[in-house]
Amino acid sequence: MRFAIRSIRNGIAWWMGMSCLFSSDCLGDFLVYTPPGAKAAIVLEGKTKLHSGNLLEFTYPGYPSVAMDRDQAVVVKAPTRLEEYRKLWFDATKSNSVDDYLKAAHVALRHGKLKEFYECCSAAYKREPNHPTVVRLVEARAKIKTPVQGFAETETKLRSITKLASMKVAKSEHYLLLHDIDGESSASRASRVSKRLERLETVYESFFLKFALNGIVLEAPSEPLMVLLFSEEKDYLRYATQLDPQLQSAAGFWSPKDNVSVFYDRSSTDEMRLLTALVEEMKRAKLQARGTTLSREVAQQTNSLELMVKILKDELDAEVVSHEATHQLAGNTGLMPRGKLGLSWAHEGLACYFETPSGVSSGGVGALNPRRLQGYRRLSGDPSRSRMEFLVSDYLFDPKMPSSSVVDAYGGAWALTHFLMETDAPKLTEYYRRCAELTVEAEAGIPRAKLIELFSDVFGDMASLERELREHMRDQKTDLERLREAASP
């Protein structure tokens, strides 16, 4: 259950005119809230309760409840992503069909519900343990649970690569992480580091499970995957730009050469510091307002903004970690081997597909990514850039392209990967393998015509595929669009 920042022009003003709430046992509460002084609204999925005195209580999973004036927000009742899963699970229990259980498992994984995913897998196993997909899932699960070896050697290697001997070390089942987080309580420091490792492990597990569900069992790394975490953005940028000046604008990266994923704590950015400072200023105002007629209003605004800032920070961290961790996994599981040809559209499309997007009510593997969807829509609506040949030949990722165009190329890569992962993942995996077999014989690289020929050889007629892609993407809706449809008469 996640939140989205959206422009008021995209429909919030329309909601503000609504005078009724929709109610049903199978619907959830979506809170549309505009922070004080902001020009954008936030959509949060959680639970609401209306109290006397026009007071609205809102509970967001994993965070304390906050109260606000009912007039500050709009509550829209709409079907939740979890309800989509529950319906499929109910249908599967009635039919007791392995295929129905696996269909529900797909939806659970898409919405980041690993507990529900395993619930489906367990039921499918009990029903038909020799079903091919069930067998692959069991094999993938065994690979996930196989311990990696060589933590001491990996730590020595990582310190040698980074030249950062003073950094502290932390470990999880499959990752070794060096960090410089200090200057706070040991409990808080441990929480920040452990949360990062937990996210990495979730990506690791989901990566293997998704491919197994789609017909492919990947090879598991035999050594810990290496990660570097900086406490401050400025230290991260100093390190990153020494490797490559173009990393100046990157919120995180994976280095194929060193095989290291590098991140920083997003709370250290100038934007987050400004938001944190605003929260602290409002806290002081809340204390000063005690005993006055403004006490309740100031307290509500302060508590609400503090909640939004905490969620925003977690969202940004989750998005970057899942994106870069996917690059690292693709390079270490035989999918897109390090040292082989790596097409930007293929690498970035897969990373965008697996990233946990900020801006959705429930994000997991293959979740609808509003930012990428908007990029795809801009790209597909521009005849000068929309041809699939431009994407699969990496023309749209050419360094000479303007940055705004490359942003849309990411959207196109996400859309094509989303479509192929959902419709023919084995063929997409075969395409990755064929790309890795290509050799670059000259500085100019592989001719774009050859890349287009390879794509067509694997997937067939490109014009037909492009029509199917457009049909697939027409069915993809953002949370805001879903809510608007749910609220329509």
C-alpha cells in the first residue's frame, strides 16, 4: 500500500466537488490529501474513521494513525489491489485448480504480497506437486534458501575495490554491505542498515520467484552480492563521480565492472532536509499553539505532514534499491552476464519492471508504474520516436539524446518489458541469451540493423507486436485513473 503524488489538474479538483462516499464491504479507503501550501495532492490507501466534530482519523499500514479536519481531504471508496487477489484466491479454493492458484500467485507477487504468494504456492503444491510450474517454484525456493559462501573474502574484496577501509560491515543471507552510517543511536543506525538489507533480500527473493513462475529457474550467485551505502548524498556523489562523471544525477547505481551496487540514504538530500526542517518548524508551532484556538488545527497539519515525509523517504529508498538490485541480479544469475553486450533498453526495462514504484497503492513485481507509464504514453504519442525499432536498437538511449527524451525511453523500455514478461517470459529470456552471445568487434558497436534483426528473429513481426503492445498498455491504469473510474456514476 503506497502513495502517489499527483497534480491537482489530473482530477483532484474534480473529487473535491464530491459530496458522498462510496461504501461496500469489498472496497477500501483512498485518502486524497493536499498538504498545507502544496500544489499537489497525495493519494494514500489505508483505513479511515470519521469522528464527531468533523474529525477524520486515517491509518496507513505500518505507521501511527493521524487525525485531520474532514474538509482537508476527500475519501474515495474503491476496490483495493488486495481485493483483486482475494477474489482470485476465493475462486481458486472453489475450483481447487492449480492454474487458478498460480493465477492468484501472479497477482499476489505483483502487489508485493509474499505471504499470500506462498499461500497460493502451498495450495498448488498440495493439489499437484508434479505440476511443471510448481516444480520450478520448489527448485527456485531451494536456490533462494541455499547459503552463499565466502563473506570474509567478499569483504576483503569490497574494501579493496572501494578503498574505504573505515566503513562498517553488515550482512544478510545473500548480501554484504559496507556503510558509514554513524552519529546516532545504535538502535536507529541498526534499523536503517537492516531495513536496506531487508529490501535487498525481498528483491532477491521476488526476482527468482517471478522468473520461476514464468517458466525459468535462474542460477543463484555462489558468493555474497556486494553493496555500498553512504549516509550522506555528498559523500555518495564524490565516490560516484570519481568512477564516472555521468553518475552525478544518479540516485544509485550498479557497477558491472566492480559488481557493486551503490546507494545513499535519501533522507540526506537537500529536498528531504527541507521537508524535515519544515516538519520540525511545524512541531515548534504546535507547541506554541497549545491552549489556543489553533491548537488542534496546527497539530493535525503537523502530524499529517510528518507522516507524508516518512512515507516519501521510504518510497524513494525502495524504488532505487529495487531498480539497482535488479541490475545486479540480472548480471549475476546468468540472465544478462557481466562482461557481455548489455542493451540499455533491455537492462533498464527489466530494472524498471522489478522496481517498487513510488506512486502506487500496492507495489511489487510488475506493478503498474505511473512514472514509467507516463513516459511510455509520451513516447507512443510521438510519431518521430514511437517506432519499436528505435527502442530495441537502443537508438532512444543514444548519449546524444536530450535527457527528457531518455526519460521517455525508460518508459518505453518498461512498457515493452512489462508486456513481454506478462505474455511470453521464456521468449524474452531467450532474447537476453541471444544478446549475450553477440560480440562487439569495433568501437562503433553492433549495427542497429543487426539488433533489430535479432529482435525480430526472436519475437516475429514487429508491426504486429507493436499493435499488441499498444492494446496491452491501454489496459494499464494508474491509481488515480482507477479511482476516477470507481467514482464515476
